[in-house]
Amino acid sequence: MTTRRAFLAGSSAAIVAGIAPRMAWGRTETDVAIIGAGLAGLSAARICEAAGLSVTVIEGSDRIGGRLYTLDDMPGAPEAGGIQVGAGYVRLHAMARELGVDLSSNEGQGAGRRQTPGNLYWVGGERIAPEAWPKNSANLLSEKERGTEPAALLRRYASALPKLQQPQDWLTASRDLDISVRQSLSAAGASAEALRLIEANFNGNSLAEMSALHLARTFTIYRSQPGPISTITGGSQRLPEAMARSLSSAIRLKEPVQAIREEADGVSLRLSDQTMRARQVICTIPFSALRDVPVQGNFIDELRQMTLSLPYTRASFAYLTAKEPFWQDDPYPDTLWTDDPLIGRVFVLSDGSGGGPPMLKLWTNGTGADLFDRMPQETLETEIIKRIERARPSARGKLKVARLFSWQKVSGARGIYHHIGTGMAGYLATACKHQSSNLHFAGEHLAIANSGMEGAIESGERAAMRVLERT
């Protein structure tokens, strides 16, 4: 029989494989209740179950996967959530192998297929091929920047960001480095126009809101994990589905938690029609959504502050079908990159050769997502097509909006992923390391050394280990 000490000392693979005796905890409905059936919650559930604990996974929506969401009812099953699997995603690769989930390196890194190199630019109302950018009249960059395409400006100034040797070094970095990305880039000499263009399709809400330490951690992760980017064969959601099938008990769907109360010897959860009591609880709800749930517990100030104010990127998408792959009939690259906030970027998902219509995906963040979300649907669809046709004439008369999707409107998400807000690194670092008695937190927002899918699994594993240390 595996001993508790050996169990706690094992790797994640050993954790899932090991078996330990279940503890008797008196009058509780379940040893561990896990709120949220995304990667963090499911990875924690697998570890706790393997240790012999009774586990109940509660999910507020009608599906599993969290912010992995494959739109299986659409042609080509495009992604609405996480796509990329980095070469350094050690936990995810191991889990996929164990569960028989295939990974593929034959898909695109951004939107589901390989793109032709470069971007067609639509800047200042001008259509610009990449080779024409340096001398185009719409290029208002400084003299030293003019040769850099808009999509490459952030990489140009990446060396100006704080230097981290390891991704986790953000935890102990000087708070003098916890300044905004805007301030950091400005100090490096980025012009006002460069800042405007970077922000036009920035993977965040604004340059002022995001800490330079967050971007530094992201670049450090990329540098530390060289190798091919993969995707999950058949769609990202295939992984959480396989994880859910590996559990001994069914996930309770459509059970939104309405209140959480930590007590001396357990945690009570108020559901829509009952109260559940568990010895311990792991809550994986994104902080952006947890703000809608009353929580009583013995929390440190830093954790409470983060639950109230940690920012999440606002992201909205439009999926479009095309009568034909019109982008193959003009001399430009597949991807459309614009400074139009409503359009953002438009990626090609498929050319229709594999069955179904040609498909494209529009992606806009921050203020663009706000504009997207405010418009009435009919007006929005009309504006999207009109603006794409203006930027790319070969699209005229060939597009139809098939679906609109906004992560802000998903009650269990309220945004696509977190980022460290300016001045918040110290608070978040303390929150990540906080150890509670009975109520634990996990999710990609509490990852330390990883981001994305791997970060979610990392945090779920860490929360599960805290549960086991208290059994």
C-alpha cells in the first residue's frame, strides 16, 4: 500500500497511479468538492480520487471544459477557447498520453490552420501589403521604427521588459519592475504611434492595465520551452472530456454555486436547491466570475484583493463562412491585421477543401471587444462584413456571420484569461502561495511557472496536494 508520505512526494504521474486509504470524516457528503470542471478542477479531482478520497465535481454550466471550448456544432469545429499546447507543457503532454488523447503539430498556432506568412494590414483606412509597409503614407512610426511591421512592434521592444531568468521569478521580482507595459515600452523609446499600433491587437485590455512583469513572464516561458506548438486532435475539448471519463463519479452539471462558507471543520456550498457540505473544497472559478458569488472564509488580504480586482482580458469573436476561399484570389497573406477596433484580426480557419464551407475567425480584445459586445446583433453583423470587405475587396459579397461569441457574456468566465495588473504582482504572488485550512483556490490565474492550459493543470495539482496534506 502506498504510504501517505510517499504519495505526497511522488510526481503527478505517480499521484494519478497511486492509491491511498480514504479517511473517515464523519457527517460530510463528500471528502472534497471541486467547483469547476475545467482543466484545473479535473486535474485536482483525478489526484484526489487516486488518493482514495470521495470527490464531487460541480460545474455551473451545461458542459465540461471551462475555457477550453470546441464549437462542435459548427463546420470544422472551431475553437472558442484555448488552442495552443506548448512544447514545454510537460503535465499536459503526460496526461494526454495516459488518456489516449492525440496531439498534432499539423495545425495552425493561432486560429486552427497554418497561415501564409505575414499579414495584410489595414491601418488608417489604407490597405497595405507587408512589403509596402515601410514607405506607405499610413506608416506614421518614428524613423527608427518605420521598417518594423505593426504585428512585430511588441517583439521589437521585448528586450525593454524586465529580465527574468525563470518564469517563476516574477514572484520575487522587485516591485519597481511592476510598472505598466505602456510605461516600460515608452521608457524604451517606443513612439506614440508604436504604442497605438501595439495596443490595437494587444493580448490584453490595454498597455496601461497590464504589468510589465506579466509580459516578461510570458516571454520567459516562450524562451524556456522551445519546440513545436501542438493542438489537441479533434478539438481542445477532447482533453477535459477524457479527464472527466477517467473519474469514478459523474460531474454534476448545471449546478452553479450561489454561496461558499468556510467553517472550522469543513465548507458549505449553497446550490440552487440544496446545501452541500464537504470536508474540503477546491474552487477553480476565475476570479472575474467569483466576484458574483458571496464567499465567507479566513482569507489573507492579498487573496481577497485579487478576487476583487485581478483583470481578465476581454475577448470577442465572430465566425464567418465564405462562399469561396477569396483570399486565394488576391496577392495578400491570409491573415488580416487592422487598427479597426471592431475587426481586430481575421484569421482563416479552413479553405473548405476538407468539407464544409471556407471559414474565418475574427478576434478582437479590450476596447474592441467592448464595442463588439455593445452593438445590437444585426448591426454588428452588418458592420463586421462591411468593414472586412472595405479592407479586403476580394471578400465582397462572399461572407456571412455564422456565430458571435463573447467570453464576457459567459457567466462562469467573464473574460478569456487573466493577466497581472499593473502594481498587482506582489498581491498575486502572495495569493498564489496562500494555504488555507479547508477552502483552496486554483485555476490558470494562480499558476506560478506556467501559463494557459499547463498553468491551469499546475495550479490544480498544487491545490490537490494541499488537500492531501490536510488528510
